[in-house]
Amino acid sequence: MPGTQLRADASRLLSVETSTAFGHTSTLSVLEPVEGGPRLDNRLLRAEVTARLPELPMLRKVLVDVPLGLDRPWWKDDPDFDLRYHLRYIAVPDEDDPSALFDLVARIHSRPLDRQRPLWELYLIKGLGGGRVALLSKVHLALLDAASPSIVNAGLLGTDPALLGAREATRWRPKPGPTLVDLATRAGLNAVFEPARSLGSIPRQLASLPGLRPFLNPALALLNQRNAEPYVATASGTITPRTSFNGRVGPHRRWATIDLDMDRIGVIRREQGVSNIDVLSTIAGGVLRWWLLEHDELPRETLKALVPLSVTDPNAVDGIAGALIDLETHRHRPEVRLARIHNQIGRAVLEQGARSAAEISMIGAGTPLVGMLASRLLDNSPLADRLLPPFNAMLTSVPGPREPLYALGARVVGSYPLLGVVDGMGLHIGAMSMGDRLCVSLVADRSMVPDLAAVANRFETELVELERALGLLR
């Protein structure tokens, strides 16, 4: 049969998507022109993506739904593929106002992808100041599941600064996709040989009808219990408090970033015998404590975070486990918070076995893995269909590649993942190391955290507080 059917987990990424919970991930990469390098404009972007299309065939694939949702969708070549639709060239309204870029990117990230076209978009954003531009890649996780992670940024990011646009473009002819007879035949066979899966799809099809999803959440959660393997319950059995960013999310987002000095984090790591994720989690706990105090809603119980870990445990889903940790937000002393978080994550590592930083950075070339870690853990669990997950926020961090990265002949000087939020979890913190910097990216529901930029800026203050508490500041 022509075309390729989506895997079950990729199909689920589509089925649980709603008008407020998106199935795509975005990545913003900041590019700095090199001396004598090419002009970073729309013409260059189009030429470089065109040169890479033969090696990235999924960029031309579009979804074909099975009638009545009786089976998983299929991929087929898009007969009306239009590269110009997927490539956008825009400018920041005011390069002197950092919030202008935050608002622009948040609005783009908040728009769902058009399912009638290949599920990706790529923006070249100018006006960042200092001659810098940004690449904003938006790609659906179902597409990432079927393709190499290099599809993020249309394969433009790599260790080789050489351009490919001068190559002779090959003429592309789309292949025909599956017919209605093909779809009906395969759906019938799957219903015979996989009846449990067919029956399990009924509640999710009903959940797509307006107004029914809230009532079906408990049933969907029960159906997902079989996928709860990736969880490592390292936190104590205390209750999870609720804050103002732990309710129903809306369709709009805020985004903010900050860069932390990896050398300073490295000093803490070596002096205290801890890991980078221990330090980042400690800082994040301090940031959330500060924010809750500012808004007069710090609970007596500690906030909890889900921290995805890439592990060697064969029982983990796709090699992903999650440490459900106490962020120790009820503790004022950051050194105590660090020690307790280190013990929690350490227990998770002992139980599951952690991959090394070098192994992780080789998976998906770094940046895509941030979104994939988070999505895999949320998708393969009961949490995708629950209004109140047993944690307050998600904290996802991976080491980036050690070698310098280039795109469009320019140096990549920063890379920031824009990750998903769901009902009950309106704040997601993602981070990726790049050279001597840790690029921290915060995504939140727009109405839940209106001062997200202040939250991001607080990360530096909390790093200083941790250094001071450990006696590392002279």
C-alpha cells in the first residue's frame, strides 16, 4: 500500500491535541554572522532548505485521516507542496525592546499547525540587534516521531558551516497516497488482528466532540495506566499543592529566556559533587519560591516538578524515565534545597541508570531532544488526559553538542526550546547547554504567569544566592 501509517504513539500525539494543548514543539536558534559570511535573508533560507529536501522527505509529507477515525492516520506525499508557505521571513517590531521578540515568538508558538499541510514551519527573524537573526522552527511531534530529529530547523543546523544552495536541485514528483479502499481494508484488518486497540480508540474519538472531553478524562486516564512505566516516584508521599499556574490552560502563551554561566554551575557541581540538573532544579525551586512569595501564595507544602531523565533502564518508555521531585520551595536555605534535590535525583538514577552527557547529546543533535523528552514522558502516561497532574511544573534539560553549531553559514550562539503546557501544568522550564552558557527557556500560559520575564531574570539572582550560601563568592 502506498504511504506509511503512523505509529500508535505518534497517532496519539495527534489525538490528544486540543485548541489549548498543542502537539508541536518550537526551537529558537540565534545566529551570529561570521566575517565574510553570506547575507542572512529569505533567498538564502529558501535555497538552503531546497538543497536539503531530498534528504528530508518527511518535510513533504501530509496526513491522511481514516474515515470516522477508525484507524491511525497515514503519511503521504503532499501533491500541493509549497515550500514558500512553510518558510516565513519576519522582523522584530523593536530591536531595542527585548520583550518584542518574546511576544512575537510566543504568538507564533501559540498558533496550531495546519493539518492539511506538512506539519512544520520555519521562520527567519531579523532585527535582533548586532546583525543577529533567529531561526524559529515549529514542528509537530508526530512528524518528529516519523523522521530524524535533524528535521528540526529543516536540517540547517550542523557542525559544518558550508552552504549547500549551489547544488543542482532534483525534480520532485509526489507519489500517490493510499485510496479510500486501501484505508478501509487496512482498518478492517487492524480491527480483526488488534481489537483491543480499536476498542481503546472509541473514548478518544468521543473526546474530540465539543463538551465531552472533561467527562471522559477519568476513563482516558484509566486506559493510559498501562503506559505509566516511565515514572520514578522519588518524591515523598505528600500532597501536591495547587498554585495559580496549576489550572486549565488557555490557547495563548508567554515565553522568556535567560542565559546562565556554565562555568559557575560547573564550580558548584565539582565542589558539591552534584549534577547540572541538581543545580538547575535547585535554582528553579528558589525562583518559584520567590514568585509565590511575591504573589502571596507560597503553600506550606513543597511544589513538585517532573524531571525527565534519559536512562538505560529497558523498561522505560523510549528510554525516558521521570523523576518526580520535591523542589523544596518551603525551604529558605538554597544549600539545603540542593542537598535534598541531589538525593532525590540520585535515587532515580540508581533505580533506572542514567545515560552519560555524551550519550544524550548525540541523540537528536541536542536541541530536538528537549521537546521529545518532555512529550514522550507526558504522552506515555495517564497525565495526558488528567486535569490535575501530580506535579506543579516540568523541568527538562539536556546537554547540547560540544562542537560549535552553524546554520546558513552563521554561528549558532543560543538555542531555546519552547515546550508544551497542559491543563494542570501551566509552566514548563526547558534548558540546553551551548558552549559556556546554559540557555534557559520558560513557556507559560499567558494569563497564569503575566510576569514571566521577571521569573526568567530571577534565575541569575538565585544562582548568586546559591553561590553565596555555599561560600563560593569572595
